[in-house]
Amino acid sequence: MKTISTALLDGLAIGDYVILHVGYALAKVDEDEARRTLEMLRESGVQA
């Protein structure tokens, strides 16, 4: 589990998917986009 700041986004709920950068949630994404992003990162060798 990681602790992140959600101060930059409104209306988040537990279970939402977000794009993170240096500990900050920058954007909320839907589940399909989250899955595609994770797959792309894994294919490029990033441990996600």
C-alpha cells in the first residue's frame, strides 16, 4: 500500500483509478484506461 496525496483532484472514492506522479494523484481514469496503461508499462519493462 502507498500513501498518496489526492489534494489536486475532487470527487475521488476508494477504488478509483488515478494517474500518479511523485506521490500525487494527477488524473482520474476509468478501469479500461487503467488496464491499458498498466499493460503498456509492463510491456516496456516498468514494474507496475
